Amino acid sequence: GRRCRLLSDCANIGERVGLRRVRSVKVENGAWVAFEYPDFQGQQFILEKGDYPRWSAWSGSGGHHSDQLLSFRPVLCANHSDSRVTLFEGENFQGCKFELNDDYPSLPSMGWASKDVGSLKVSSGAWVAYQYPGYRGYQYVLEQDRHSGEFRNYSEFGTQAHTGQLQSIRRVQH
């Protein structure tokens, strides 16, 4: 089918290059965030270097399944070797906190007592947080260069965030 090459943000693939939707992706360099709707809205999907031949390759298991991608942007400041994030139990950086600098496939098994995260601060790098353990469920791409790294409320994780449920998190591979 038809194809296009992106080197920067694309808020609406339909308006920019005339594609009705994207059904497969090949990432040659860097990491990207793809969204199911125009203007960076809806479910987020992390796309790191590699091939994504169909929707199941970017949707994964246990999450929202979208068979289309309509907007894209590169991930900023993804420095895998120097990534740091602090999770907070409550909104506005209140309550118990947990500082991370490595991947955690299960936050509860690592000592995080709650299934929810009320707020977080990304000190460096870029992270992908997941709704469920084992890197499953809704994905939230959290970058130091977005919101100045400060996410005061779970609703700032993404337009599709309806709860603060985060149970696994990993650094973005660049």
C-alpha cells in the first residue's frame, strides 16, 4: 500500500499525506509515540526501532486494541542509560514515593503498595508505564521534556488516562 516517511511530529496523517489510517509501521531510528486519533489524542503506543506489521504488534496483550494510528511524534530525551522517575501515591507529589532508575515488570512485587500512582516526576529520560504487570494494558509515554517532567495528576499521563492504575514501567529503548 501507500507509505510515507516521518521525521518530525505529525498531528494528522490524513491531512499531511492523505492516508486514511496507518495499519503497519517500520521505525528506522529513535522511538516514537503513535496515537489512535489525530492531534495526539486517544490511546498511546510506544514504537521503538523495529517492524510493526499489524495492530497486535503495537497494541500488545491485555490493553486497548486499535487497528489504526492517525498521529505521531518522536520521543524526546530517551537516554536509556540515565533514566530516573519518582512515583508518588497521591496527586501533586504527595504521600509515599518510590524512585526508579531501572525497568520494573511488576511494581507491586517490588514494594509499591498501591495499584495506582497519583503523580510522578521524570527527572531524566523517557519511560513507558503500563496499566498491568508484565508491561500489559494501556501505555503511557512519560518524558522529562513534556510537562517539564512533572505529571501532577494521573490525567496528565495521556488523554485516555481514566485512572492512575500503573503496575509496570520500563525505560524507553532508543
